[in-house]
Amino acid sequence: MSTTTIIDASGVALADEVVAAEVAPSAYTAMLARLSHQSVVKHFDAYGDIAWDTPEFEIRGDDPRWILPADDALGATAWYRALDRATQAQLGLDLVASKMKIGLIFEGVLKQGLLQFANTLPNGSPEFRYAYHEVIEEAQHSLMFQEFVNRSGFDAAGLRASDATAARVISSLGRRFPPLFFVFVLGGEDPIDYVQRRELRSGRDLHPLLERIMRIHVTEEARHLSFARQYLKQHAQDLSIHKRRALGIGAPIILAVMAQMMLKPSPQIVDKYEIPKTVIKEAFDSNERHREQTLTSLRKVRQLIEDLGLLTPSYQRLWKTLGLWQKSPA
């Protein structure tokens, strides 16, 4: 097995994603055992491991640390820079709270899907134990995200009726079509993991509560990403022709939707601050730098899809249509 290094929530070096040395079932089983062991010895409690009421963790809307940096897609626009600093800070805080609400909704769908997936597994399956470890960790993440939202003062929106229907369909994939479900998992977790790691390495003066939450999240999500990727490597090759075709078509559609949901401001934020459509277009839709960052955030999952043989020319056309195509580096 191989790993890369990041600094974990305790401030010490910790292995990043765990990668099985080979695709053989024995290597996969050993990887699951290691992930489950890490969940036992290195896990966090939303209330036991975050001192919410410490003065330095107080959330204030006028805190300048919430102001979006100049390299942020929205923060770089003339519209945002023309706002007074108090509004810049409040908008930045509301954006964080909104993304945490979206994150906990995503993790709710993920937990439901994992439970449905676990219910399909036989007695003695090492995947069952790991899946339940992940459900427990995601529940702790949802608790800390919601606590942040509550303390932010922003009444972040939940799911619309149409989104709730889509969520039920996605969660059912955990039982009906696990490989596509785990593509959904990667589509939601990879972009946020990329953004949080970039923030933690930026050297910016981050609000200490936000930094604490991100470090906890990154530490545990490394296991979740490891499992989703290794599950697909282990099982996708055994799918029927029809299911492989469904995976090849469904993957880029899910990734396109999830990346934008995770990286763009929610409609609620756009409405509250009356962000002009021209600004959204400038910052996101027509912003080549934002597009490149989005593609970079999906690089690992895109490489995985290619490794699975699902980026043939016929599939590439769909990726190009969805704006997700990026030629692999030579």
C-alpha cells in the first residue's frame, strides 16, 4: 500500500488516501482492514473535539477573515471588490455556511446510500464494517457542519422538492448500482477535498474554527475517498456490458452536476446579495481559471474512470459536451 502526506487535525503528519498495492482481492481486503483500524484509532467527535464556546472560535459577521481572497472566483470580480468590507465579510461567512449546509445534505444522501449498500452485503463482509465506520464519521461531520450553520446566524436552505426526489434516487443506487453510487460519492467529496486542502496550504489567516473543521474533515475524508476509489477498481471491471455503459454515461453527468453544486454559490446566496447574472457568468461560467480549477478538482476521479476503460472516444464526446474534458498530461 502507498500513501501521501498531509497534516491532520491534531497537527501531526498523517497518511492521506490509502491505495492498495494491486487489484487482487487479498490486497483490497487488507486495505479495508487498515481503513477500519484507522477509523477506530483516529476518529473525531463533533462536540468532544471542537471547543465551540472558546472565545477564539466565536463567529462574527464583520470578521475580516471571512473576506474572499483575490484569487477566489467571486472575490476577484469588480462587483465584489466594490462592496464595503462589512458586506464582503458577511457574504464570505454566508458562503461558508451555505456550503456547509450543502455538504451535510450531501452527506445525508451518502449515509442513506451507504446503509442501503451495507444491507446488500453478506455476513463476514469486511466492506460492511468499513461502511458503518464511514456512516458514523459522516454523521459527526453533519453535526459539526450544522453547528457551524446554527452559530453563523445564516438560515441556510435545505433541499427543494425536486432535489429531495433526486436525493432519494441517488441514495437508492447504494443498493441498486453501487459503482455509480460511489462515483456520486467521489463527485461530491473530491471537489470539496481539493478546495479544503488548497485553503489549508494557502498560508492565509483562516478563522480558527473553520480551520479546525476543515482539518477534521480532510483527515477522515481521506479514508472515504480511498474506499470509494478502491471499491470501483475492485468491482467495476466485473460489470456487465450494459452496466459498464450505464456507468460510463452516468459518471460524467453526475460529476458535472456535483462539481458545480459544490463550487458555485447557491441560489439562496445569489438572491440574498442580488449578485447580477453577469457577475456569476464572469466569475464561474466564462471564467477559464475557475474551469481549470474545477477540472483539477475532478482530476483523480477522471483518471479513475479512464483507468476503468470508460473514457473511450464515444464517452469522451459526452465529457466534452458537459465541459469536463481535459486531455491527460503527456
